[in-house]
Amino acid sequence: MASSRASQALPWLEPGDPFPPVSTAWGEHDPAPGLLAAGGVLDVPTLLSAYSRGIFPWFSAGQPVLWWSTDPRTVLLPAAFRLHRSLRKTLRRLLLEQRLVIRMDHDFERVIRACAESPRDGQDGTWILPSMVQAYLRLHRAGAAHSVEAWIDGELAGGLYCVNLGKAVFGESMFSRESDASKLALAALVAFCLAHHIEFIDCQQDTRHLRSLGAEPISRRVFCHHLERAIHLGAPRWHFDPVYWNALLHLPRPSP
């Protein structure tokens, strides 16, 4: 039987309106599970309010701003990251040959634009619209959005951008111009999180690729409980020290 919420109008937000409780987001039997509200604006205060409550924007061209809070929520626990043999071998080789440099916030705009331009399997176009690019550039200037960049042989080979509140990290999107470059950027983010005792990386959506790297779904209730505590802890300084690789390389090897 379909949920009664499916027949209710989706809440419409005017600029400055508070978000409805995440518990009111559409459920698994509704047309768009996890959809919470539409409208509002993508300014810095609204985005900070959204992320602090476990809400994120995601919409396509021609749609209003759509706000989501999925249940379950896919997260990657840094200690559970699966550094597969091939990626471990690539990482060790590039480090030994001194060809890989990880930079953070060196060129955030270049990273988010590369993510917006990267083709996605099963997707026609991108959800990182010009309005989203500008919104996250403002969030970056406010100190809450960051880039993790994998530079190989002096060139930007891949990277990702994310949002950080306290000790909560919300992964947004990745791109790769060389094989495994985006995975190297993610591995660097995991190493950074291990070094700074960040307990989880929010992945928002559940995909086979993320599952292969160790991500798992948890209930929205558990996610929001951890989030409420994490956002009030001290945020790290976004700088990558190569010594951070040590903790990652000593994680238990995943089973074949």
C-alpha cells in the first residue's frame, strides 16, 4: 500500500523558511524516497542549516531546488575503507616514484567544474548546475567546502569536493582524468579523516562503486544522531601531510 504522504503536497520553502523535520521526508513507497522539500535558496546560511540537519540539495535543470534526506543513508567509515590490492599497489608505486602529490583547496573551482563536466554512467547531463557551482564556491569561501586533489606528474589527474562541519564530512562528487585518480583522492580523504578522528564520510547515495570501497547504509535516525554530535566538534585544518598515508596503508587488507 502506498504511503499517505505520496498524496500530500511537497513542502515549498520561501527564502529563509526553516526546513521541515527530516522524519517527514517521503518514504520508500512514495514517488521520490528521501525527498523532503522544494524551493528556498542556495545561500551559505541555508546550505549550512541543511547539512547540519542531514539534508542536501540535488536537482536537475528545469527543476526548483530539491532538498533530500534519504533513509537509509550511505556512509563510509574511514576505518572500513577497502584499499584494494590494485589501488594499494598504484598508490605505493606513485609515492615511491614521488609522482603523486595530494593538495587540498589548491584549486577548488577547477575541481568542482571538472566534476560538473564529467560524464556519469546512466546519466544524461549533470546535477552540478551553474547555480550549484556558484553556491559551493560561496560555501568554499566561507570555509565549509573543500577540495581534495590528486596531482600526478604535476598535473591535476583527479579529485573530489566535500562539505565539512565540525568532524562531519559530506562527500559530494569526484572526477578522474587518469585511471584510479579519483580513487586516490578518496583514499587521501580517508587518510585525512583517520588522522583527524573523523568517524564517517557521508556518501548520500547508495551505489555499487561506493559499496565496493566499504560504504554501507545506516538508518537516517542513527546518521542524524552521530551528525548532531559531530558538527559541534572542532573542525580540522584542511592540509594534507604525506604522513597521513601511513594509517591508511596499515588498514587490514580487504578479503578478495
